[in-house]
Amino acid sequence: MVDNGSTDRTAEVAREHGANVVREDQRGYGAACLRGIAEVAALGAADPDILVFLDGDHSDHPDELPEVVAPILAGEAHLVIGSRALGRAERGALTPQQVHGNRLACWLMRVILRHRYTDLGPFRAIRWDALQALEMRDRDYGWTVEMQMKAVRRGLRVAEVPVSYRRRIGRSKISGTVRGTIMAGCKIITTILRYARA
């Protein structure tokens, strides 16, 4: 688990339950994900087959992990997105700006890539070798769309599976504020347009 400046007891509780917790002082969703990848790479053991990403705010359902990795294990996909749009979202778990922002971003990617995504969901799984080939760079809000744009551009097989989503614990620094929402929306759109030319 990566602690990216959490102000509650998330890291402490994770340690109490046996998690290996590393700290990433630079704020940003992508920075946390990149730190997690670097920690896995530094373990010195054999490379993993699959890496799974999910949020630690109680919104994702870890018990659905078998469904998320199933298309990879079956050899049908390199990348699997857990789609909240296809699954069951608890009432109020997604703000209106998240719903509309997701729809806009997915529509833009469909126009540009000719590939249909339904969500930018954080619960996702990817083969380790495929992840390395993507050369991920974004350190904040553009992380998810960078991965999805690059995956299609580089010919990876991509699948979506329905996942459940519930109200998060605590207030989001992104969707919970006007400033965060605007910044995230602008970054997501500019990231899509940047990789449209790649």
C-alpha cells in the first residue's frame, strides 16, 4: 500500500492488518501508483505476473478481485478496467461531476481511439510486462487515462468488467472540492488530447 499523505489512520490500520506500507511524499494519484510500481520492482524477487490497482478509501470492493483478474488469467486481456458504469454504484458514491466527467472522457477516447471505454475506474489489473511496456509517466490526475490511451495505442488487449462501488470514507481531495474537480477535469482532457497525437 502507498500512503500518499493520508491524514487519517489508513496507513496505521493497513500495517495492523499485515500490509507493507510505503510513503510517497509527492501528492498525486499517479505519484502514488508509480511509487507502488517502483517498490514492486525493487523487491528483487521474480517479476509478478499481474499488478492490481485499487483505492484504499473503502470505495472499491477487494473481494471482486477474482473477477477483475479473470480475463488476464484466461489470456483474453493484458489490461482490465473495473467499470463502475457497468456495475453497481451505491447511491451517492459517485458525484454528478464524476459521472459526467467519466462520460465525457470516455466519449473523447472513443472518438479518438475508436475504442469504447465506459469508465476511468481506479480498480484495474494489468500484466506486469504490459505495464512496463506502457512506460507510465503521469504523476497526478492523468494517470488512468494515460494508461487507457497508451494501452490501445500500443495494441494491448483491453477488457472491462462490472465492479461495485460504495461511498468512500472521508472527503475526496479531488471530487470533494470545486478546485480539485476543475483541475482533475482539465488534466484528464489535456492528457487525452496529448496522447491522441502520440
